[in-house]
Amino acid sequence: MKNNNYKCPFCHSHLLVGNKIVLAFEVRNPLRRGVILFEPELGNYTITVHPTILFKKNEIVDIYCPVCVRNLQAEEVNQFLARLILIDRDNQQFDLYFSRLAGEHATFKVLNERIVEKFGTETSKYIGFAVDRIKKQVEDIANHYF
């Protein structure tokens, strides 16, 4: 059975290698850089980094594509979210937003500006993100019918 695939929203490079999503990261004060491996299963927040790398709770982690080196911060949505492209088993494409704060569990699977699924215990922190998406849905419906 085919698994989800993950791509960079800028260069569209495949980021799933073996059974891990491979990204680059940078943390400031003190400066730390390296490769971070994420689990491809949505809602699984296990990460793998070099054993000398420690993150403090809620520390901002800049996430980069390891191919084009673009920052994946989704600033247009929320400064604390990063974005990838997720392609599911049915070859449907979604925007995947996830928290850039160390230890925070919040992920949103979005299709056409609509939140399809959310994962993690701290998604309520991003209620503004959800409200903006719902507001857009209501506006789209209103524009369609009126």
C-alpha cells in the first residue's frame, strides 16, 4: 500500500526518504543547525536529531527544505507554523501546516483553504488560523449563492 508523500512547497522536491521526512533546521541562542527527521504518520510527533541537539520547550525552530534551502515558515498563515505539501494515498494534494515551536503538537491538513483534519493536543492555540479558514469558507458559500 502506498504511503503519504511529502514535498517542499517551493521546489517540489520529495522529502520522504525511507520512512522519515527529512528537513533541515536552525535554532538561535545558542545557534544550532542540522537535519531533523519527522515521522510521516500524522499525529506522531517523534523526531530524530543528532544526540547533542536539545530543544527547549516552545523554542522557535526554523525549518528548511534540505534541497532548495527555503524557509518553510508559513508566515502568511501564522508565524509559528511551517508548511509542507502532503500527497495522500489517492494522489490528492493537501497543504500541511505544523507548529515550529519545539514540543508543541499542532498539525493541520488543509485542502482548498479548508481544514480537513487536525492533529495534536495544542491545535486550539491556533483557533485564529481555524477561524480564518472557516470565515473564508462562509464567504465562498455566500459568494456562490448570492
